[in-house]
Amino acid sequence: MRDLDHVAFSGKTGAAKPGRAAYLHCVLALRATPADFLFVDDREENVRAARAVGMDGHLFTGQDALAGVIDRWLAPRS
């Protein structure tokens, strides 16, 4: 975890997915905007909640699909 910019545990932040505060905690902690995030989860309700706050969201179904999603998401940012 030492290579990550921020790690958020619901037990420490007091906010858990799919609650709006869980996503906004990370946005505020990283001084970013929701559009700066690609949220990936294997639960549809969590992906929908991330999209509702303005994040890009992807429902994880496997590594191969995720690799393509990440490549497409990163392309306009590089």
C-alpha cells in the first residue's frame, strides 16, 4: 500500500460504500474532482454510486476487460 496516494478504510473515515460520503472523502483527501477518478468495483450498486457523484465507474468482471477500460480511461490524460 505504500505506493498508493491515499488509502481509505470505512472504519477510519466513518463512511462506507455505497454512501456518497465514502466517495467524496477520497475526492477531498486528494484535492481532486470526481472526474479525476476511475472507480472499479465488483458490485453494481457501488459503481452506480460512484457515477452519481461524477466519477467514471467500471463494474469489474475480469482482468482482461479491466485492462482495456484502464487504457481507454488513461489515454486522454496522458
